[in-house]
Amino acid sequence: MGAGAVGLTLAGRLAQHGARVTLFEAEPQPRRIGSRAICMQRETLEIWARLGVGERVAERGIQWRVGRTYYRGRQLFETRLPASDEHFPPFVNISQSEVEELLETRLAQLQVPIRRGHRLTSLVQDESGVDATFETDAGPVTQRFDHLVGTDGAHSSVRHAAGLAFDGYTFDDRFLIADIRAELPFSNERHFHFDPPWNPGRQVLIHPQPDGVWRIDWQVPPETDADAEREGGGLDRRIRQVIGASTPYELVWMTGYRFSQRLAAALRSGRVFLAGDAAHVMSPFGARGLNSGVADAENLAWKLASSGSDALLGTYDTERGAAAVENLAATAATMRFMAPHGPLRRVWRNLVLSMAPRSTWFRARVNSGRLAEPAGYGPSTVIAPGPDGAALPRHGTVAPDAALPSGGRLRERLGDGYAFVVAGPPPHSIDAVVVSPGGRYGTDRAWLVRPDGYLADSAALTDLAGIERLARSAGNSS
């Protein structure tokens, strides 16, 4: 329920796993307005690549590896995301609205129906299914499903109908956001300004987008009204202070937001699940919102499609619930630094920023948003305790990409089901994906990768019992 980026991703991946799925949306027509979320993390692109749109998103978007942080107009430092041989860059900037168009086209190819103009009003579940009632132009409609997933945003009707609390808090300050089309001298990188001369005492974030569009986020006082800013000339003055008095520009979109930090009491209630903003909302600094929602969808899709046990479905709540807690902790720390409450915290924040150019210790404490990374999962019914040793990847983390001797990349071979990965000839006639030796996978282990690209288990090649266990888990025979 909910045809945004998360719902579209979930529906598409469910269909690819062989499940019968219908996507419902309350709005009668798509709302493709503004940038909304724009920073798409590498693992999100990998998930969309499995769905069939990741390459297009990466090609269309603005790729970046450098984030620049400023204080009162002076650059404090730059953060260079580590180069690697991964399939995709660390981040790509592209409007969420454009991504949703690509996803909707892909769902049509997969023959997934989207029922628009269906607003959920109630649900009743029992041991065998869920009865959901929708309000439509033709009147109320009730349908029965094996499972129901709410991907319908922060004001989720699914969450309300399931009776799940959504505790948290909202920040006082507002944020004014504008997309403008202009030729600017800025580099195609992330630019974060603390206390610039043209927004004293608050912050501004500038990001590039395709087609010469730039997104500007201003932190503004709580009483700021977005419409009044636009109509009264305040928005134009703000833009001019950033881009210069004579630079021509076109206003593409603008809005005002007040950000919240909230987490549902549970991500699962029987046969009802929550994903994306329906399950958790957080400030956007660090690009953890949409990216975590897409990870929710990928985690849940294969588990629902497998018709697995109650224990398997329960791992969605434990794995993605822990990921949400981690993301909320990271974004809360960012907001405490960006908008400190109380004079002592403000003095400390300003001291950190003032000393950052001269001290690595202070520089490490500047927090403009810890950029999103895939969450790690602890042991569960689908993740075994892992091998010790820093040289080996840890169970419960995303499987590292690797080159294949026959050409191509490992990530291109993952996502349909469980997969074996070995560096060198596969043992005991097991059907495995062979990666080039000398990488993260070593040469003496076989690795089991889940359908969502996470490492589930491994065994030494000399451990016949362990190899047989992996084979059973993957549905193969040794």
C-alpha cells in the first residue's frame, strides 16, 4: 500500500521472486513534484539494478565522491569517499520523482497492477490472511490478501489501522528547499555550509542534480512560511545570496519542511508489515531516509515471496528495526550538532567549527550528516555466526563486489535466490559463482549469499559438513 519509491521497489522485487502482488495507492494520479529525496546510495543502486533500473538511474544521475564542509564562508575540509572497484559510485544525485517514473515503467513490464484512488480505511487480519477495506470513487471495496505491507509514508493509514504507535519528536526549526535551474560555478559535489554570511546562525546544503538543476536547503526559523517567502521576494533574495545577483535562474520547485525522528513500535504485526517512512522517519542529512526504505523493501521481498516460516518473517522486524534505530541515532546526532539546544551546546558547536581548520581532533567532531551505508545484521535464523578475522567479510554484511574470471561483476549475478561464492574452483560439484582469487573472499572458504545480497553463512572448503549445510540452505545438493 503506497506507490512511492519504496512501494514500487517492493512490488517489483516481489514479482521477480515469483509472488503475485498488487500495489494500491490513495492518490488518483502520480505526484511527480520536486526533488524530494535525491542522494541514492550505492547499495540502493544495486537493489534497483536487480530490479532492472539501476544502470539507468546511475547513468542519468550526477555521480559524486566528494563532500565539502564550510564554516562562515570558509572551507573547513573535504571528505573524499574511498574509491573502489564496486559496480556503482558511492552516491548518485537524481530526483526521487524521476526514479519513481522509471520504477513504474518497470512494474508495467513485470505486469504488476497499480490500483490508484484506493485509500485504506480499515483492516482485519486472522491466521490465514488480511481483509483490507479501501475507499474509492465507486464506494468502499474490501479485498483479502495473504499479507499487507504499508509503504504509504509518514502518515501511514496502514500503520494507523494496525494500531502501531509512532513515537518520536519533531524539530523546531524548519527547512526551506528550492530546486533551481542555473549555470553555476560550483563543483558537482556536496556543499554543506555552517553559519554562512547569507544564512547567519543556521545551515545551508547545496546539491547538484541532472539537467543543470541545483537543490538548496536552508535551515530557517520555525515561523518561516514557504509561500510567504516566495510571494514576498524572500526566496529570491536567499537564492541571489547563494548564486549571485546577476546569474539567471529558473525556480523549478520549492517547499518547506519540518523534520521528525520517529520509529514505529514494530515493523510487523502478524501479517501486516511496514516499510520506509511508514516505519521510520528521520532528518535527511546523511541521505538515510529513502535509502533505508529501499533496503527495507529488499529485505522483506524475498522473505514474503518464499512463503517462509513465521521465524523467517520475524527476522524482517529484528533486522530492519535495528537498522532504523542505527539510522535514527546517526541523524539525531547530526541534528544536535546542526541545531544545538541551550547556550552551552551552541558554544561547544561553535568552538568545534572554529578549531576544525587547525585540529584533526575537532575536525572529526564536525557533523554535517554521517553518510548512509548499508546496515549490518546480527545473527538470526538466516544469518549464522561468522568467522573471526578482519581480513574476511563478516556474516550479516553486504557481500563485497568482485570481478568474475569470465567477465562481469559478482553483484550482477546476485538477487534471484541464494548463491554460493568461491574464489577458485567450486568444491564438491556445487553450483557456485566463481570470483577472481586475491579479493575479500579468500581462497579457502565457500560463502552463502542471501537473495538480498547479504552474507548469510560460510564454511571452509575442507569442512564437508559445513559445505553440505550451505548447500541445503541454498536449496542445492552436494
